[in-house]
Amino acid sequence: MRAAVLTHTRTQYQPVLFLPPYKSFLSLTIYFQENSRIPLTAGSISHPREAKKKSEIQRLTCVSSFGSQAFSRPEKMMVVIDQYILGTFFASLFALVFIYILRHNSSNDKSRGKKTVKGGNLFLKTQNDSARPSDDVGNAALDNASGTDVIIVGAGVAGAALAHTLGKEGRRVHVIERDLNEPDRIVGELLQPGGYLKLIELGLEDCVEEIDAQRVQGYVVFKDGKTARLSYPLESFHSDVAGRSFHNGRFIQRMREKAAKLPNVRLEQGTVTSLLEENGIIKGVKYKTKGGQEMRACAPLTVVCDGCFSNLRRTLCNPKVDVPSYFVGLVLEKCQLPFENHGHVILADPSPILFYPISSTEVRCLVDVPGQRVPSIANGEMAKYLKTSVVPQIPPELCDAFVSAVEKGNIRTMPNRSMPADPHPTPGALLMGDSFNMRHPLTGGGMTVALSDIVVLRDLLKPLHNLNDAASLCKYLESFYTLRKPVASTINTLAGALYKVFSDSPDQARKEMRQACFDYLSIGGLCSSGPVALLSGLNPRPLSLVLHFFAVAVYGVGRLLLPFPSFKRIWLGARLLASASGIIFPIIKAEGVRQMFFPATVPAVYRAPPVN
């Protein structure tokens, strides 16, 4: 249909619709009430200036493309439209709406756990639109279609597990690790049952297979020739759930291999030298490749997992690192532990000694040496110290294997670092693993905390399609620091408190606390299963930890006051309670009282979607 073109300037009018009945066509009559000049053009009228000035409404005639005759009236303007064209228009509009609804429903069906392939990469569809954060965080498709979603600095336990987890979720991940050869460390070799459950949740439980990992069922504590056997409370779990001990390097290599098999995970050897910052936003990293070439990598989110010696953490947190002691590591070969499938803790002087299996033929021994320095290995001071001070305090069954390991000379040391989590929420970046939070490795809780943190971060990122709004993403991820607290703060506090209680001290009140702790654990029942559940990550409740800790202190006071109290014993009991408070309250304060015990009062928690 050749349509007329209407042009008007400086015109105010009110349209009134009138539809007179016609047999073969519809007429649309429009009345214009003129308040000023109405120059109109139609058909051959080329410009409003050529229109004839009239005081009455001008006549405009349009002829339909189907040959309907024109009509005109002196005070009306009529536009004739064929009824079939109008019907076709509404039918087409209805069809478009119907197709859009079908396509929208199809997309929602695919979002329930399915992934779509786009450009060779996997993209995650949201599982629950109602759980998404607001639009400023990003509910549109991924903008960075040809790049990287997440850069991970470091491929240790935390970095490798996170790479696999996010890659499996459809994120495009670039991992940069300083050395991709198998690590050789003397810590990170004991995974508690709570950590193993997180490993199952992440789909990484097969990484403890084919590395000669050993099942660990609990601990045995030795003191002055007496023993207290503490088994993990695993009655309500599947028979496969237990602790695992292994060579740290073998475990990490298995996770790296599994992550590298995902098509959207790139594992590269290189040394990250700095973070790329622009207007307070971390845009990526600057690194050197294995060949020495300087490169830049950019992504909406950079996760720093470069371990306890991190050189990047200073821009992302307040690193208050404390080194209370060193671990001296040995490997005992072809020896049998007194209690099979158990870790052994000797309450020695001046601090604990640990034994646990790391393969079917090897036992790891870690001797804690308090202070900021250790005897020299090079001049033989260390070997002398181990033979004269340690050997008399370990079980007789292990003495020969221990002396043989010392004489072989394969002695290694590792600083035991403690650092509470004190982050600067920084747009575009996040800290995880030992670069973010450390505790004394006495309880072997580091990997449990790291894996738990990865589960929390995975659930937070799951509903997000777009990570490119750095400021909104940073505000949204502030909930991570509170949601991680139940597991992290329980394990951190217990590790710090137990190390101080288990270490010998010239203070008589501390000695009484140490003895009370051993006796309390020896009672059995809830007195042993409760603390062990906390230590193993099976019961991440800070309040339960505080109750058990002060139950030990009260038990110690009771020992002093029975059967007959004296002024000296009452005074010692008061000092014991003061000592217990002086041990645990500073640790709780560093962890954050509000986040530990009153997380519901932290506003950031409610920015996160519901977590199943």
C-alpha cells in the first residue's frame, strides 16, 4: 500500500477515533482540532511551505493499494486501510510473541543443570533466576566472550581445586603457577574427614586414589607414658568417609591433571610479578612465562592462591603474620605405628611431636621447635638436638626408625605461620588459601578450610552470568567473608588454642591446663568425640568450641579443688581460668566476634543468594 506521509510542526491536536462500517474496507477517521497552523504533506506535497494556508481543516485523501476508491469530506480526513492487511499485522505480532515465549521457556529448561557450547567454551546458565543478585552484578550473557572469566594465581591445593570447580561450572579459567613440577612439602599431608566431605562435594574425591593415600580414623595422644585414643565420630557417615594422609605433591598433581582436562581451563607455568590495577580495580596480572617473556593476562576476577609466602597479598589484606614455631620434618621408612590408621600426638617438652602415615611404607614425623630460629642443620646441631631431646620422648617402637632417618640427613624445616583473615574488599580480586588465612598446622585443618572456602565461593558465583561489573561484584562477594566463618573460625581458633595448651610452659597454671586437657579427652564419650568433631571439621560450630574449651578449664579447676581445697589451690584455679581466657579470647577477637557468633547481624550475608 502506498501510504501517505504526514508532517506537522508546532502543532497541538487531540485525536478522536471513529470507525465507520464498510463492507470491503475499514475507514479510520481522525479529527484534528487546530490550535495553530497545521502544514501537512501528502502524496505529491513535497514541503509544508507549499501547503495552502486555510482556516479550515485541509482535505487529505489516501488510496488503498487494493484499488479501493478514494473518498473525501470537507471537514474530515480519512485514511483507508484494507481489513486483510490489518488482520495480517495482528497475526504476525501474535506469532512473534508466541515464538518469544517458547524460546524463553526452552532457555529456562536448559538452565536446570545443562550447559551450552558457544565459541568452543562452556557457559553456565543460571539455575534459579530468583536467586540472582541485582542487575548491577550482571544477569546478562557473558560480555567477555573471547577472553577469560577468572585468573587463578597458584595451583596448589586451593588453586587447583578452585580451577577444576569453576571450570566445571562453565567458567573460562586461566591458572598461572610458578612451578608445575610435583611439589615436595612437609605439610599439607593430612586431610581431615570434614575436608574429605568437601572434596566429595567438589567432585574431587578420586584425587586421593592411586597415590597410596592412607585412611586415618582418629588420633592417639601420648603424655607421660599414658595414651588417650580419640576416634573420629563417623557413625552417621558413609563407610568411605575418613581422614586421608598422603604425599602432598602427589595429591596436588592429581588435582592439576583433573583441572587441565577441562577444555575451558588453561594451566600455564609462569611467575606472577604484580597485579594490574586501574582506578582501584584489579584488571588482571603481569607475569613472566617459563621462557622469561613478560606477559599480561586480564579477567573480570583474579583469585590469588599463591600460598603462605604470597607476595601479592599486601594489596588485598592486612597481613599480620605470626611465626610461633618451626616444624622439623623427617620421613621414617618401614616402621609400624603403635596405633594403625591413627595420627600420633606426643605432648613432649617443649612442644608437640606428630607422627602419621603418608604411604604404605612411610611415616611422617614433624617435631615442633618453638621460637623464631631452629638449630642449624649444616653444622650438625639439628641432628644432635633430635637425638638428645626428642628420641627419649617418643614411643620406643619408633626410636630406631627415627634415629635412622636423622642419620640419613634428609631433615627439612618449615615455619609454622598463623595469619587471621583481614581482607581489603578489592574490586576485581579475591584471596584464598594460605595467602589469605593461616593457622598453626598442628591440627591439619588448612586443606579443610581451603576446600570449604571453595564450596562457598562456587555457590556465590553460580547464579552470576556476568562478572564484569567489578564494583558490584566486590560488594556482592563481601558475603563470602562471613559465610566462610563457621568452618574457618572453628578450625583456626582450635588450632591456635590447642597449640598453646599442648605446649609446655614454666607457668604452673598452664601446666595444669595441659594436664586437664589430656584428662578431659581421656574420659571418652562426648568429652572426646566433641573436641575431635570440631578438630576434624565435622562440627563447625564456634559456640561448641568455646563450651568445650571452658569445660576443660572448669574440669582443671575441679581437679585442683578436690578432695580438699586450699587457698593455694583456689588461687591456682583462678589463674587457670585466667590463662584459659588469655588463650582463647585473643584468637576469637582476631577472627571477629560478630562474624563468628552473630553472622545474621552482618548485612553482607543477605547479598548472597540462598545456598542449598
